[in-house]
Amino acid sequence: MVASDGKIGKVDEFLINPLNDQISHIVLREGHLWGPKDVTIPVSQIKRIDDGVVHLKMNKDTVAGLPGTPIKRKWK
């Protein structure tokens, strides 16, 4: 995944809207093993996808300022 001002990481997973079965957010996992933080980014903030790389409309500071979002995973 690439912010408007450089690489920020990899897409960890997608969130699906159960009402229409469409992807609503992409999840970026930040942090270390002892303190990871999941950040959800709305698909409306995707500028384009080229060769498997997601390019965002947001810069690194904006992404870093997003709150952590608890993700309920069925496999945990």
C-alpha cells in the first residue's frame, strides 16, 4: 500500500459490508507483534490500484492519525 507520499505497508485484509457484499474498507496492520494496531481505510480513499499495489489519496501523516479499529476475526 502506498500513501500519496510513499510506501506505508501491505493490505492485511478487507472488510465486507454485509448489506451489499461489497468491500467497504481495507485494513492496514501497523505496529509490532506486541502492540499491533489495525487501521481501516475506506475504499473511497483509494486513488488507484496498479500491479497489485493500492495507491491512496491520503498521505502518511493522515493514515498514521487514523484511530485503531478493533477487528473481530472469526479465526481468533
